[in-house]
Amino acid sequence: MRSRARHAALEPTGRVLIGTALTGTALTAAALLTAPLTAAPAHAASAPGTLTLHRAGPARTLHYTARRDGEAVIGFTASAPGVSWAREGAESAVVSIAVDGRHVTDLVVPSSDPTPRSLGLGHLRRGGHRVTLRFARGSAPAARRVTLARPRVRTPHADQDVLRHAPVVVGRTNGPLADPYQNATTDAPLIAWHETRPAAAAGHRIIEYSVVWSNEDGGTDSPALMARWGRTTDIEWIYRVEVDASGRRVDGTGVYQAPEHATLKFTGRYEDDHPLLQTCTQNNNMCDVVTKDAALRFLPDVTATRPDGRTREVVMDREPWTYRVMAQEMIREGKIEKPSDPSTTAVGDQRTYLFAEFAKTTGKPTGTGSAPGVALGVRLRSDPSRLYRSDHDQPTWSIERDGAAATTVELPEGTTVADIASVEAIRRPVGAGDNGAPATVTAVSRGFFLDGSYLPRPSGITWTGSVTVTREQPSAVLWRP
């Protein structure tokens, strides 16, 4: 990887000057796109404020002056004409990014539609730096160029501790494809975020990092993902660490999610304070030993987080393009039933599903047997006698976990929120017997369909209250228009 980065740095470059670091309290993809370039590119191939990277063309360089030591982030709006994650041979274009000649991160661009993206650049010392971007190997044959509009490098005041300990995710090289560039065509890392909580020691915090992948080639099958998690992306926590009041890592506290979802102590290598982890399973679990043939590496912007009491899927809601990539991978890999039929368990066109989020709690059992899961049911105005269930009446597809949970309900093609007569809670024990524990649903936080472009429509269903489903009364209406 280091030799590749050196080669990229020696290529002819177009030069763009980037202003000194901004100070800000929020670091989102949108915030990174607000400031223009301070000088036009030396090469006229790109419009002002835009970098264009061509296959077999020169790399482009941004010159950035950091006003202080710290973790930096780059943001832009990325698009790749001719690219579509839905088509074999046109899946993505890959951009390789180096800082001062060192390969830092790659970006998979899966669409011709302009999409805000942001990435970490690692620790930069005060002073001048060269950020070099190049069209990289692993790009699909149909990809000819990448456009990066309004690129902006920043060293933010906020979130420095969070950025400092973010893991570098090295691309998967094993599995059936045995391809070091496979994350450019399958299970691509899309977005990441962090969560924090107090540690036992006064002033210390636990920081946990999670990634949303476009799908998982192994693990939970697609119909169960839609029923139990409300999407076919794969969402995994990957690294957790304790930091002291000064933001320093507490030795020996770093752990990661290993194969079979085990939690293991991190014993691998660090770059500054960034642990190196590699995707090493078909369901995107991590290893802390990196293979020599690894070509892709990802340092995502992890400054996003999620509101208390909401599902992990809310981070996708904030980045709606992730739903389109999710659906396109399912289409390209032949995982969509044609024609869609809500009476079967197979995944149909994802535009026919109601994407819902609800919150529940489970009381104490009163007997023996399995715990109660809860599924959502939908009745339509056109035929209120028919109940469409999120779990397709499969016991292990109902949702046993408490708190906020996302699910989907497959409905006939063309259904809209206006066609829905009611949304119901349905008690469904996850195994043999019923232990009698009451399950209480207290909210439906959102309910939406995807539009023709597989992007979320505005939510049309919300509800708060308290409805308990029991062994004696196993269903109840939550929402009516």
C-alpha cells in the first residue's frame, strides 16, 4: 500500500489551494460543502470549485494549511458518470486519497448522481499539506471519470477525540471472490458513526464506532434482514475503546467485533491512534491482522451519531442515498423476487415496503415458554380483512429485543400511506410456547415508502401512546389515519 501511495504522489498533478482550517461545532457532509475553493485548478479540465479525475489521467492535489495539529476531514459532492451500483460492470469508481504521499483512504463512488461524502484524513501537524486524489484501480470498466464538487479540507475543533480513535477499515480480500478490490462491487462501507457513554473511571468515556455496509454476502438472509432489521444493509459495531479526560486511549481497553460476533481485545497495529482492522468475513466482522494483499482501505468520517432512543437505521434516514445503494445491490445480485408478491417470504421490490420504526418494552414472564416477539401488521382500505405482517408469520422474524426497532411490511405494488387503514402490533412468540410476558408498544417513530429512485419519501406515519399485547389479547391497533 505504501508503494502505491508513493507512485500516486509522483504523478503529474493539478493544484488547488485550500484555505486554512475552519472552526466549527458540527461536522456533517453538508457542512463540509459550504466554502468555495480559494483558487482555480491549474488544469482547466474541471470547472471552478470542481475536481475531475479521469481513468489513466493525472492525479489532482489540494494544498491545505492546518492552523493547528489535529485530525482532518475532507468533504465533497461525488459523482461518476456512467456508474450505477445496480449494473454489473458499472458498479463504482474508486478514488484513492493520499496525504503528503501516504495512502490514507479510498472512496467507493457508486452512482452518477451527485452525493455528499466525507472522509477522515488522519492526524495532520500544523502547517502545509498535500492531499492527492487519483482515479484508482478497482473501478468498474464502465467508470471513466469522477467529479468531486466543492472539495473542502478541515481540521475541526469539535469531535477531535472521536476522529482520533476512529478505526481504519481495510478492505476484504478473502471469500468466494478472492479479490482485493471486492468492496468496490459488493458489501461496500457506506457511512459510519460513533456513540459515547461514561466509563467507570471518573472523566473517562467509552467510544464505539459502527459502519453501514451496502449488504452482507453471508450471515442473516435478506428476507430476515427486512423483517427483523428493516433493511438489507449490514450495520455492525466494529471497534470500542475507553479514553481518559484528555482523550488518550486507556491501554488495553480497545476491543473489536470479531468473526462469529465475538468481542476480542485489539492486539493489532495502530497508525497514530487509529487501529487497523480488516473486514475478514462475509458478514463484515473484523480481524486485527491485515493481509498483505489488501488494496483498499477506508477511514470514514465518524463524527455523526444518533439520537437517544432511536434505531441505528436512523443514520441511514439522514443519508437517504444509502437506501438506493441498498436496493441496487439487491437487484444486481438477483435477490429480488419478480414479480413481487407479499404473500411469499422472498424479498420483493423494496419500493413496495413500508419502512417502519417502533419502540417496545417487555415485562416479566408469568410462565414457561419462549419470549414474545412483536411484529407489525398493516391493513389496507381496499381490503381491511387481509393483514400484511412484517414477520410473514415466521416466529423467528418477529422482534424480541426491546427499545427502538426497525422493520418492514411488504405490500402490493403501488401502495402509498394514503391506502393504509391501520397499523397493528402483533404478538408472536419467537419459539415454542409463550412465557406470558406482556409486550408494550409505546411509539411508531416513522413509516415511509421508497420513491421511484429508491429514496425515502417523507414519513407519513407517527404515533405515541401505550398498547400492550398479551397472550390473551395478542393484537392491537397502533395507528389509524
